[in-house]
Amino acid sequence: MNYVSYLLSDENNFSVKVAKYKGLTRSILIESNEYGYCSLIKSTKNVLNKIDIENKTNSTITSKNRHDERL
């Protein structure tokens, strides 16, 4: 199988997992999701969407402007 077919095939044998832990160590697992066994493009898009949802924004509002910073 060539690399283009891995990108576009509806089914494949690759598993893409995303985990969320409490704190800086991997001792307490909060959430685990799997986005594999489908097109690698679709899996990558799903992982990026999940990260975008989980990524928080810190906003500082002053009298003149608002400054947003992605954490």
C-alpha cells in the first residue's frame, strides 16, 4: 500500500489516541479518546479539533484594549 492510500482510505490499521491528564504527570487520567481506524486526514482533523476545544484562552481587559493569549 502506498502513502496516499493511507491518507485517503476509509479504513486503515492506524490508531490515533489523545489523552488528558490531571497535573504535569501521567498518574491521573481524566479523559482518553481514540480517533483512528479511518482516513489519516480525518483522524488528524479530529485531533486538531479536540485540541482546539481543550485549549483555553486567557483574556486581559484594560480600559483601552483586550489582550487574548492562548494557553
